[in-house]
Amino acid sequence: MIVTIVLTSLMLTYDVVYGNYHHNRNTTLHKYGPNVCAVEEISSSNGGMTSHRERGWPIDDRQQQHRTCGQNTIVRYECCLGFKSMYGCPGCTGVKPARNVMETAQELGAHEFVRYIRQHDLYDSLTSGGPYTIFVPTDEAFSKMDNALRSAMESYESAIEILRYHVVPSRIVTQNVSSDVLLNTLNDGLQLRFNKYSTKIETINCVTIMRKNRIAQNGVVHLINSVLSPYSYSNRNLVQIINQNQDLSIFSKMLEVSRMHQSLKETFQTLTVMVPTDMALQRLPQNQLRRILNDETLSKAFVLKHILPTPVCLNAVTEEQYVRSLADNNYVKFSCDRTNAVTVQGNCIGNDFKLSSNGIIYAIHFPLSSGEGKSALQIMQHLGLSEFVQIVNIAGLAQTFENFNALTVFAPTNQAFRCMNPMEMYHIRSDPSAARAFVDFHIGKQIMTVENIYDGKTVESFAPGKQLRLQCVQNEFGVEGRRIHFQTVRGYNGAVHVVDHVLYPPTISVEDLIRKNDSFSLYTQAMELVLGTFSKDRTSFEFCNGMHNTYFVPTNYAFRKLGADELHRLFTNPTRMRQILDNHQADRILPSTLIGTRQQYEIKTKNEIVRLSNEDGKLMVNEAEIIETDIMTTNGLIHVVDDLILPQYRRRNE
């Protein structure tokens, strides 16, 4: 079934006839002749009717099909309203006789509306006076009325109020009106809210305007796809409406606790408030809900994520889009499918709303945020980190995760546990003390978020005497050389980061590891040469100070690539050897997992700048390949390289 959706009316309107033609408007599709409208149609996937929309941009020969909720549209052309084709002439050059607003509505096919107007003795006043702007529902719109509105239309007095609510006692041409404007109607004291959207859709009380700006003798007619209900609009403000709805009492309490109720009453900005019902909020864990309701900061954080600083009408959603909320760095996702069903954050939402003097209220059956008031343990459960949660319970630390006031958890994924040694995993699962020691090294004793993490930061862990080292390379974060997968999830008593590996406290220093491995014997000799020449009072290797260092350790093979003669000369020149070894040490931890593919990083070593790169998984330092990565020690991280990282002057002289 093909359903017509007028997305654009590119036409020479009656403005021309009445002398109001704007010369900057593109009024002609030259290919098809003058006064031709471009109309887009979409076909219904289920044989039923779909919602109708009109967008405001001009369609010319360069523009192609648009997509509406995943469906391609089909463009066809027809004579614009008020014009007709003339035999032998291109386009639509014949001008139809001028008509009044009711005759124009009739010509648009709005027979039911005109019939109601006649039945309730409004026809004569609307055809003789003016100017009027009438938002005329289609015949289908009347057939889709809900029971309450249908019952009201059966009452003579109520029907008059409803019909008069569709009439504005002035001339409204949409391109001359800014977005988010309140229009007075013939229904005394009640207004209509007109909006424009980036999708080029225009709405009245969030009802789509299908065909717009049909100029009549005594006004303007716009065709809409729903009957406007005066009961959906209130002169009260957002807070008053929320407070008076018994199903929204919990959110009302949050407004009060957060001290936002007064600012929402007085705002001059039009807002959209997505209000979870009491039933939706009561599905939250009771201890979490209780914390939110008893804490101003948590209540405010929750409320701000449900307030959008712009009027959002669901009928204007034609594609996936993100709308910023009043909370920092928080966006609400709107999308629609081929049946025009709109979802918010992936949840279906009905088009049930209330218009207030300063915004739009949607009662929703789910919260847009569920992190506020959660404990660290509840967050991990929500993230599906079941393996780590199980170890926490074995360790007897569940209450710590619930009650400790300031902590950060680096929680391994379930996949990380599956990669563990089976015997080690068995030991942790069967021994509470081993489980405790394991979990303790994954917890920091302060709250760390993206906002306060920096490269080289150290935090004390729950493991006695053990610290956790944090890394930051560009916008990637790591802990103990392991990548943090997701952005921080913050709870009332701490933060949870997800990491891709389990964390182990290092037990060996760089020096001890190198001395115990015969593959690094030449590197050991080189360090001893430098140490003996420049640090006679020292008895250990000369490494960078602190715990946050990276060592690019060359193998014996890397040294022997120089050849026997050059190697001999190098070992008899301590100054040159020191420059080379300094080129292998950086005073920051650089895990391979934080090095982006096909990116190059300039890294300052103790000697000069070197280039660290990742070519599709092949890590290089200048021309040396890293053949073994991410060996964590007590005083830094080791990458094993297969070539010496020679200073630049040395490479130029070769």
C-alpha cells in the first residue's frame, strides 16, 4: 500500500495571488513547469496507514530520496493547491477560483471537520470573518480519536470547545513564524504550541502538520493528522502538573529534594521532562531509591538526566538522534522503526504527553538513568560482571562494596576470568582468603573517574602495601598496564571501571627480572658498564626513579646485530653506551593496549624523542619491533625489542 506523505510543498502559493510573494523563495521546479509541488510517499510495510509528515526544505532536481524511519520515500509531482494544469502548457499555470478557509479545508479532503463545523453552527462565522488560521484534522484523524475525545465530541458544548481550539484568530504562515511559539486560539485562555525541527518537520501541539500554508481568502489552512485536544494543554507550569499527578509522586519528591522545583516553575525556557511513573521507579532496588530520595546530590543528578532543554515531539522523530539533557555529558537517544514506533533509550514510549505553559511532559514507564544511588556491588551486577561478583561474595566483601564510603573497583570482564589458569581459578574459588587477596588488588581507596584520572596517578589498593598505577594515553585509560574498557559508572559510594584482564600485584623488579633471564645478559653487562663508570657508589642498575616507567629491553640478538667489531667498540665506550641505554627508558608506563592502530606517538626517553607506533598489531619503536609486550614489574613496564633503539645522530652517521 502506498501512503502519501507530503514532505515538501515547493510551490507558488496564493501569496502570489494576494501580492505577498517573497522573491527569495524558490517557487518553481523548472524541469516540470511552474507551480508544481514535489510530494514524497512512503509505502506502509503492513498495509496500514502510517503517520504523515511534511518537511520544509525545497526539493530541486539535485535532491534525492529521503529516509523516514528506515523507509525510502518516493518522489512524485502534482499541481500545488490552488493551481491546475492547462492543456498544452507545462506545469500548472491555471489559477483556481479563490476560496474561503472552509472551502479550502474541503478541497484538502477534510470532510469530517467541515461537517462538524456545520453541525455546531461555526461555519458562517469562519467563512465570513477573519483572518483565521485553522489546523484541520484529516478524516482519518477523527476515526482514530480515543474514547475520551470521542465522548467529548458527542457533547454539543464540548465539541464547540474542541473545534474552536483548532482555530487561531490571525494569519499564520509557518515560514514566517519562529520555532516554539504559543498561539492563542478561539477557545478562550487555551493556546497551541507550534514547533519546527531539524528534520524539517513542523508540529502543532506535537501533531504533525501534513500539508501547510494553504492560503485562503480569509486565512490559512494547515492539514494535520490528529484531532487537537484542549485537555492536553494546561496553563499551569511543569512542576504544578507533575505535583498534581498521583502517578508521578516519587519524581515530584525528587524535584523537591534536589531543590529544582522552584527553578522549573520559573524557567522561561521550554523544556521536555521525561517523568518515570511511580510504578517504574518502584522497580528500582528499594535501598537505591531510598538513597536517591534522601540525598540532594543524587536526586539532582537523577532529575537532570530526565530533563531536555528543548521541546521534543515524538512525531518529529524520523531517524536516530541524540538529544542533550541538562546533565553534563548526558544524551538521550530517540529512534523509530518502520512502523513509526518511537523508542527512547531503546524502550518503547507512547505518544501520551501533557503540554504546559513552559514545556512538555511525558509519563514514561522506565527511568532514563539507573546509576544514581547504586552501590558499587549493584553497579557490577547491572553490568553483568557475574564472575567478579561471585569472587566478591566468596571473599566475604559484599557488605564492603555496599557500605564503604569511597572506593573505585577495577572489575575484570567475565571473559577475563575464562582466560585465567584453571588451577589458579580453582584456588580463588575454594579459598576465601585467596579470594580476598585477589579482590583487594582490584579496589582503590578513593573515587576515581575520567575527570580526575591522569597519567601516572597512583592510588592505594585494599591489598596491604600495594598501590594501583593508572595510565592515560590520549583518550585511552589503563590500570597496571591493562586497558579500561568503558567509561566510569558512578555509584553513590564509588566508581566501577571494567578492565579486560585480571590484575596481579607485581612481585619482581625490572633489575631482578633482567638478571634472571639469560636472553638479556648483554643488556645486563651494558647496564653494569654504565653503572661502574658513572655511579661508582651504587650497587644496582641505574633506572628511572619511581614506579611509572617503561623499559624497551633489547635481547642479546638485538645487540649482536651490530656485528662483533661494532659491539666491541660499543662496550669500550661507556658514554655512547649510556646514550643508547637512555634511549630505551621512558618515565611513563605505555601499555600496548592503549596504543591506537595506525597511530604514531612521540615518546620522550631519558635521551631523546622516539616514535612509538602500532601498525595493525605490530608495535614498533622507531625501527625496532616490540616482540614481547606488557611485562609489569614493581618499578615499571617492560617491552622486549629485537633491535637497539639507536640515537638519531647515530643513525645519521651510519
